[in-house]
Amino acid sequence: MPIPALMNWSGGKDSALALYHALRDPRYAVRHLLTSVSQPYQRVSMHGVRVALLEAQAQQIGLPLTKLELPEAPDMTQYEELMRATLAPLQAQGLHHAIFGDIFLEDLRAYREQQLARVQMQAVFPLWQRSSADILREYLALGFRAVVVCVNEAHLDQSFCGRLLDEDFLRDLPPGVDPCGENGEYHSFVFEAPYFRQPIAFTRGEIVRRTYPAPDGAAPAGFWYCDLLPAD
């Protein structure tokens, strides 16, 4: 029997492609989506996408969605306590495996595995150690479509924000930027996927700059966000 699992869904291209492979893997039966959102702003954490568009993705996928609602700037203890409380009812439904779209960040994988082990859950990484370039080629060949919703100005300038994630975007990436943005260079919103019932309609809104305190006391980190508005 396939193992029931939940998908850690960011709404971006990596989690979307990881879900594609998980849905085709006979070992797993994906039953649920889990997404971290900012409770004060009702937007997907780090990506800045409105919850209404996140919910539209879940509707097009046809899976229930649980939102991990986070306060503004939670510390790690708060985050971990909220995560355990959010996972508890999902575990009660028999979900003991969690799928992630991570590619090569060893410390992040180790952290996820350690935290899940504390609550008797296991992590699954369908894209692990694959070439970022190969992942993007597969993403495009399968017909996924996404828009870039956030860029880290330490790696990319404002002009990349709000663009389609396509061949032109990839050709324009500066040297040293991971094609998948695995180091946090950019984030995306998938509006069309092979398993969506239909594409998600939206319009581009304003592009704004936000800064966040650096954990090591360095200069604040700057990010550009493209606001996406659900279509009427």
C-alpha cells in the first residue's frame, strides 16, 4: 500500500516539481498540502504571495491545505512549537512522511530531518542532489509556468522581479546565481502545472522593496517583491 504523505508546499517551482514526482511515485500517496504563512499579512512566508492565490493552487491541485500561521519575526523556539502543533492533527490522520522540494542544502535537510524525527515523522526529497539546470529544463519541458515574485537584491536586481520563469529569465541570470535559486536568490509562484485542473488567473501589482534584519548583525537584507492580485 502507498504511504500517506503531506507535501510541504511553498507554491513555487521546486515544491511544484517535487509534488509532480511524488504524485507519480507508487510508494507515496500525497494526501495534504502544508504551507507556512505570515499570520499578520496573510501571505506565504518568504514568497509574499497572497493566501487567496495559495488557496487557488490547492483548489486546482485538489488537495486539502493546512496553513502554518506564523507571527511576525518568530524565533526558532516559537516556530518549532507552532510546527509541532500544526503537524499533530495531520499525524492523527496517519500522515507520517513529509515531502520537500530541497535540492542540495545539506544543513537545511539535516534540520528538517532532525525536527521531524522528534515527532516520529520522516522527510522525503524527490529532487535531492539533482542538477539545478536539469531541474529547470524538466520544469519547462513538462509545461510548468511560474512568475518570479521575490528576488534577493544581493544576487539579482529589481528587473528580475515580476518576470516569467522561462528560458529568457534563465539566460539573463548573472554568473554565480543558482538556476533554481536554491541559495535564496529568488522565489516564484506557479500558476500552471500538469496536475492543475486549469491555470490560475492573476494580474501583476506593484513591485516593492522590503528589508529584514540580518541574524549576524550585518546590514539589513533587501528584497524586491512583485504583488500578485487574484483575477476577478
